[in-house]
Amino acid sequence: MSAAAKTEKKTSSKSPAKNRKALSKPAKGEPAGEIWELKLYVAGQTPKSVTAFNNLKNLCEEHLKGIYKIEVIDLLKNPQLAKGDQILALPTLVRKLPVPIRKIIGDLSNTERVLVGLDLRVGK
Amino acid sequence: MQKMMSALKKCATGIQGLDEITQGGLPKGRPTLVCGSAGCGKTLLAMEFLVRGAVQFNEPGVFMAFEENAEELTKNVASLGFDLEDLSKKKKIVVDYVYIERSEIEETGEYDLEGLFIRLDHAIKSVGAKRVVIDTIEALFSGLPNPNVLRAELRRLFRWLKAQGVTAIITGEKGEGTLTRHGLEEYVADCVIMLDHRVTEQISTRRLRIVKYRGSVHGTNEYPFLIDETGFSVLPITSVGLNHKATDERVPTGIPRLDAMLDGKGYYRGSSILVSGTAGTGKTSLAMHLVNKACSRGERCLYMASEESAHQIIRNAKSIGLDLAPWVKKGLLHFHVARPTYSGLEMHLVTINKLIREFRPNIAVIDPITGMTNIGSVDEVKAMLMRMIDILKSSYITTLCTSLTHGGQNLEQTVVAVTSLMDTWLLLRDIEYNGERTRGLYVLKSRGMAHSNQIREFLITAKGIDLTDVYVGQGMVLTGSARRVQEMKEKAESVVRREELERVKRELERKRLIMEAKINEVRAEYESAEEALLASVKEQELKENALAADRGVIAGMRKADASSKKKGRIYKQK
């Protein structure tokens, strides 16, 4: 899983703005809805960012299978992007869609809180 | 960084007065904490530091704002004459607004503030910033859930800032019993500046104090500061020394007779003059004369009035034949009119200091100085006036202060006990006599010149002030119509006396003539007597001679020569 994360980050960090490589997969039995657009801001491949990416991926696979896109943005490569989403803490997960925008900081290890943060807890 | 260990380099802020009390500016390459309660000017101080850095020292800066966005900031500081938009365009200043909203943030595990570092780093690199402001980083504490993480990250941030070699200002809100609400002073240990906004008796004064400045001497007092249309200015009032130069140059008073009283030349340039007196004795008129005269020589005058408006002063000056309006138009005369209660004592000082710096007057008039007493205790007022006079003197400005003495008070005791600071003291007083009030002027003291010690009557006429001698005589001093009456009386008396004298003289002359006549008469009598006597003597002699001759002839005839003389002598003895 960690290997996947690394490759994921590498590709996205090259040109994350244009080349939105999404990890979208078709939903399996889940109610089809809006595509979830998620952005994960990290700074290099620190243990925290790797953990965050893995946690996010697991969570999405579990709860949002097929209807999510994850974009990983490495601020070390593209520092100017931090301003747009008002990023301070890293790692930060931003739910761009569906609106409203949600920000979740930390390595996403507390799954319960991530679900609350993404409004998935209510939906379940 | 290592260089700084040997000698602390400083980064000039360009803010009026602040560089003086910090002896050069903020510690270069280190963060400085500026703390204070809400609305005391932290953001402005920080912003001016950046703007002046960019404009005056060619040091670009980054402003990281947590409370206001770039647009708001631009608007806010535009009123102070900073064109932030232009500076941003020129890549001199970057404003990075950090928005943080607790409700939108969910904490789900370990995190750090690397994002902030990256943003700051990016901003610094984008303009090559040498100066950084973070205003107010404490917003993070309310925006982010985990204070422990924050503290660790802040520590790292300040270390990081030092490593970047940027001179930084971090602002922080004042807390209960601590300098900042979240103890930022723990992290920023090099220089802490505290701003304060105090209200005493409904008058607010902003003050600045350097709480700590590691590795540097600095002024330790509380210094008042001012925020106005030109920005921030700190007045290091107590740093004013007593080493102003004295000159022999003189400034005419505008009243020839008063010049005459002051050694014939007027006041000394750069001296301080106090004109004290009760209400309506002509203090302001005296000041107007000085101003009018100075302006006519092309000197610049600053008139600080606290009781009359500029228009009123100009109008009143006209009534005594002085037209001040052209001087105002020419820019030689500047009125600064403000009620004393408009601001605190220190604020007045700051204002005056600023005016002096901007207007560069040769002459300053403070009318009246006693207005200040309403806004502080006697000690405070005295200290403030002392500083003010020092400032004026050190700027080589001739200062005339009027001081209102209230009726019933000792005339020689001015309210604020500033007389010892004054070089020349003119005392105007009412002289009430015989149902009228007139004005008298004394030169109580005038350092360094032989001045008159006489009282002069002070006349305010349509052509200006005139001084005349008072009536001094018969154990009393009279002025006004009483003087006239007395003078007339004296004139009449003297006429009478003169006539009497003439009469006596004539009498004497007559007596002398009589005496001379008598003398002549006696002499004439004597002369006639003398003449008669002499005539008879002559006759006798002739007779005798004739007789002797006859006898000689007879003796000759008798041949008796020898006895002829003997017989002659015998004749004489008869």
C-alpha cells in the first residue's frame, strides 16, 4: 500500500494542478452519487504524509468506493498552492466536493473523526 | 548568525523615534515580539516597519496576516499614506492572508505546521524578503485544536525565522498578567516591545515600552507615540539633553519700546519667553507682534493656540493693526489649534514635535501654556512643559508662551511653575486706579542681557502695542487717564512755580538795579567831593610854589642860596 502511495504522490506532485490523477473506481453496490473530490496536501514524503495517504485510501475504498478522486499535492514542490486552500497544518485533507469545503488535518489515523469530518458518519 | 554573537546588528525601522530609543532599530535577523491590547497599534507598527523597509531601505517584506485580508489591510493603511497595492505590484511587499476557521477544521491525528512554513518560505523567496511580519500568530491558538502541537511548532517557527536571517515582527495580544495571551514571549526572547493605550481622566495616550532587548542598551521608559496620517511616531522625550547652543543673535519683539527695554535689541534667538498676566492684559497681542515682525522678515512662525481659532486670532490681530492673513497665505505662519483636552500631555508633545519637524519654524507661540494644566497633575504638566521647552530650544526656536494668571493669585506665581525654565519673563498686570484699568508691563527677568527694571504702561491701540512711561513720583505710580491728569496737574503746578520764580527773579533784578543806582549816587557824591578836595590841594600847592619862587627871587637878591630850601620846607610843614 505504501508503494502505491508513493507512486501516487510522485505522479501527482509533478503537475498536480493539471494532471489530476484520480483514484476513481466504479462503485460497487454503493449508491451512485456525486464524485468526491479530495485533496491531500503534504510536504514531502514524511512518515506523517505516508500514513495520511494510506489512511485516506483505505477509508475511501471502504466508504466511497468508486466515487472519489484523490489529488495529492506536495507543497515542497508547489508552495504557491498552499495559499489557495489556506493550508497551514500538514497533512491536510480538503474535501472540495461535495460542498461545503471541509478541512481535516492530521494523519487521518483517527478514522472516527475523519468520518465525522467528511460528513460520512451521518450518511451511514 | 554567528556574526551577531560578536556585535548585534540592528535593522532600522525607519519609524520616527523608535530607532532612537532602540539605538538603531530592531535586532537584525531576529524576531521581535510586539504586544499590546486590542487597538493599540500593533498591526500598524508592524506594517510601517515593512513599508519603510521596502521604501527607505530597499528591504522587501512579507506580511502574514491572520486577522485581516490583503484588501482590508491595504485599505486600512492607505489612510496612513501607505500604498500597499503599489508596493505589492512592485514586488516589494507580499501580503499573505491566512484564513483559519476552527469550525471547518477537524483534527484527526498527528500534524505539524509545515504548511505555514512553506507558505512563509515561498513568500519570502518570491520577493527576497528581509523583513517579515506575522500578525497575529495567536490566531492559531483559537483556530487549531491542539495547543501542544502549536507550541512546539511555534518554537520551531521562531528558530526557523532566525535561520532565514529575516528580521521579524510577531504581534501578540496582551493577556491577563502576561505579555501575550498565549505566552509568545517564551519563544521570542530577543526583543519585546509593548504597546499600551491608556486612558487617564478621559484622555488617552498611547505608549510604547521596550520590555526587553537582549544584547543591546535601550531606553527603558514608556514613550508616548502617535498614530496619525503620516504613520507612527514615537517621541523619546526623556532622551532630550540639556546641551543646546546659545547664540547672541537677537529677535526683535515687534514693539520698538520693548526692544529698548530688552537691552535695545529684543529677545535672544532660541530663548524661551514667558508672558504672564491676568485675563485681558494683552498677552496674545504681544505674541502677535512677535509673529508679525518675524513673518515680515520672512521667518516661519508656528502658532499653537488652544483657546481661539485661527480665524479669531487673525481677526483680533487686525483690530490692533496687524494683518496676519498674508503670512498664512505665504505659508510663513501656521496655526495649530487644538483644545488641550483633545489629547493627553504626551500626545501634545508628540504633536508639537511633529509640527516642529515638518514646519521647521523659527518662532513658536504657545497660547496659552496654562491650558495644559487641565490635563494632568502639576508634576506631569511641569515635566511635559520642560520637555517641550527643551525640544523647542534644542531646535533653536524662539518660543513665546503666554500664561494666564488667575485673579487674586500672586502675579509672579504662574500656575505651572515653569518660570525657572524661561529665559525672559514679561509680566503684564492690571493697574486699577481711580475707576479705570490700565495695563502695565515689567521685564521680570531676561537672562543674559541688561534689561530695564522699569514698569511701562502698555497701550493697545489701533496701530498696535505701544509702551509709554508711567507716572512715577510723589510716592505713587499712575497710569492711564490718572497719569494724564497727574501730568496735567503737574504741568499747571510747574507753570505756577515757574511764574513765581520769574517774579522772584524780577524782584531781585529790581533790587539789584536799586542797589546799583544807590552805589552810583554815592560814588558820584564821593567823586565830586574828591574833585573839590583835590582842586583845593592843587590850588594850595600852586600857591606854595609861587610863594617859594618868590622867596627864591628875594633870597637871590639877598645872596642867601643855601637857606632857600629850608624855608621852603618849613612852609610845607605848616
